[in-house]
Amino acid sequence: MATILDGREVSRIYRQKIKEEIQQITSKGRRKPSLAVVLVGNDPASQVYVNNKRKACQQVGINSLFYHLPEDTEEEKLLNLVEELNENPEVDGILVQLPLPKHINPQKVIETIRPDKDVDGFHPENMGRLIANLDGGFIPCTPLGIKILLDHYGIDVKGKDVTIVGAGYIVGKPLSVLLLNNNATITVCHIYTKDLKKHTLNADILVSATGVPHLIKEDMVKNGAVVIDVGISKVNGKIVGDVDFEKVKERASYITPVPGGVGPMTITALLMNTLKAYKMHEGIA
Ligand code: GUN
């Protein structure tokens, strides 16, 4: 029976530290950090995520400015808003919730966000810094949250065989680079992978980030593996991950639940990135 990697509890600990650091800085008369959150349209899941992010900001003393634009907002209008936020010295971080409506090119939006305010870490400059393993950039929130969770439980990735299922821009790709930078041996699987099970069975650490409910079955997991479930799907009104949790937990050494695993850690990493942006802007070491 696996140990649960408790993202809620670890988040509570790190958010308390963030809150105390912000209190300490602002008690000396400095302004509060602030994050601009932009949501276009009414996707129900995105609305939940954005609400959770804003609540978390409030908990730790980060100002959150919320821009809710209608579904039919023109691309140029969104780009103008991002440019305004780029210029606003009171704004430390800018987060445009993805996915965007089909008529808006997400790459254009991502490239318009100034890299020093790109707390999602999606701008090519920040992705480039991650690949080059350079300090001073932002690491995307889900990969960073996963790394903090593993570190908290003393799980060292060095020399481990890590299999990541899902090669997306938000999780799989940047996570593969982050763990490679930490000397893991990485395999990234995707829809064209010939024999998924061969690769998942080899993993000391298995990460699934596909959004396919119950893709990862017990017979695809090595005994004693660490299993990280990034998936969030709704099945019959219930939130489930990519992993067949009840069966796989009997085989794994550590496992993240859904909900309550990676999700809260993603938001905690966003708070960390926003605090980092604020400190850079305020010239605090
Ligand atoms: N949609 C799903 N995950 C994310 C994320 O980390 N950031 C943003 N902006 N949108 C997302």
C-alpha cells in the first residue's frame, strides 16, 4: 500500500511560508505582490481553476486582479490588455488561462507577455532558460509543483528512470526538461508511442498527464514505483485522474491522489513564481 503524496498538506506548509515572507516584506512598507489573471470565455473547468488561483493569492497576501473577457473577444483586444498589464508597474505576474477560444492564437498571447511577468513560464524565453538550465526565469507551475512535492517527500530523481505519458507544452515537455536537469533518465510517451506499457513498466517514477481517465492500469506499473497523476477528468460527475488509483496504490510506493495531489501544488508553484517576480521587480535578493 503506497504512501499518499499529499499535495494539500504540502501546499499548506509552503503557502504558510509564502504568506510569512510576504508579511515580513510588506510590514516594512513595501506594496503587496500582485497577479493579473485573465479568463476569456466561460469554460466551467477554467472558471474553477481561476477561482482557486485567486483564492490562493488572497490566502497568502497576493493581490489578484481579475479580467474576465467574453468568449467572442477579439485577439487584438486581448493582446492590448496584455500589453497594458506589461506596462503596469503594480502588476508582477500575468496569467492568461488556457485553453483560449479557437479564434485566438495562444502562441501570440504567450509571446506578448513580458518574460519577467510570465509566471506561467510559457514564454519561449523562459522555456529556453529551462532548457539551458539557467537561473532567473520561471519554470511552468505544474512541473515545478511536482518537483517540490517529490523533494518534500525526499524522493530524489537522480539516476531514476522516469516515464512521462503526455508531451504537452504545459506539463510533459517542460517536466521532461526539469527532471533531466536533475539527472533523471527520461522517456516521454505520446499518442504515437508504439508500446506504452513497455515504457510505463520500466519507470521508477511514472507521471501521467493525458486527461484520459484510468489510462494507467495496475499491470502497467512496476512494483514500488512512484506514481504522479496530473490528469483531471470528470466521469459521472466525479473528478478522476489518469491512474486507476484504487488498484495502482497497492503496487506503488508513493502515489498522488486526484483531487488533492498535483492540483494544489500547481497553484502553490504559481504563488512561488509570483513572489519571485515581485522580488525581482522590487530588487529584493
Ligand atoms: N491551463 C491548464 N493549466 C494551465 C496553467 O498552468 N496555466 C494556464 N495559464 N492555463 C492552464
